[in-house]
Amino acid sequence: MYSFKFRNNVKLTFIKEGYFSLYKSIFENVNGISIIYEGNPVKFGLMLLNCQFLNSGNIDLEHKNIHRPLTMSIPIKYSFLKCKITNNPPKINIDYVLKDRNTIEFKWDLLKSKEYFSFDILIDMNIDNNNSEITEDNINNHIEKLIKSISFERRITNLSEIKMIEYKE
């Protein structure tokens, strides 16, 4: 029993900290304002997702145990536009690459037990502004479907799954 309780556990947790629709949050309360993103007006389906990866296991995730970097993917009907690391432990290098419109790759040299890094992702849910059926509930439903459809690929020694949870204070 002793060896089972104190064995090494490799765990990585994806934490959804929050999200909001840029269109809804900006235009719902202010008339006559327009915001341009890369030369185009902001659309209903532009959202910002705040999230983090936490090493929730009891051993360090070292570069030597990462045989294929962690990737985060969304279905083809959505698009990753930008990603920004917003918080990471001191002296740790977190790199990311937008591989294509649907995949982000994350790399790090060492992520110690209980260390995490936070990041924001700008996502286009490709919802037409002229769709008269769009409501606040519809946007929230689209966002929840998108979040549930996020998938992860990796080849990290002894990491069998990535748990997805919502941040609770």
C-alpha cells in the first residue's frame, strides 16, 4: 500500500479561467463605437479565452521527457488568431507557435510540480454579424461548444491524459 500511495504521478491540467465575447462586451453597452482588428470590424464570434496549464502531478515535466510537444487544437470551423503568454514562473521559458488556424504548440524546458503558465487566446468562432438569430444565449452556447471541442496531443513520458477543469475561486 505504501508504494502505491507515494508513486510518481505525471499529470497536466488545462484550466479554463474565463472567456468573453469581445463584440458583446464592447458593443452591448456603447452605441456608435466600432473596433477594427487587422483591418476588419470586430465580429460577433470574436472571443478571448483565458486559460492555463498546471503541472498537477508530483514530478517535474522535463524537456528530456517530452518527445512531441503539447498541442492544443480546435475544430476547423473555428480559428486561433493570436496567443499570448500572460503569466509564467520566473526563469522558465514557455514558447508557443500557432502551427495553423486550428493548432497551437507549446514548449517548455522544465515545468516543476505545481508550476503553471497562463495564456490568452483570441479565437474567431466564425459567426456572421448579419445573422438575426444571434442572441447572448447563442453566443454563450457557441463558446461552450468550442471549449468542449478543444483537444490535446502530446507525447510526454507517462502522461496519459490532460484533465480539463474550470477555474473556481
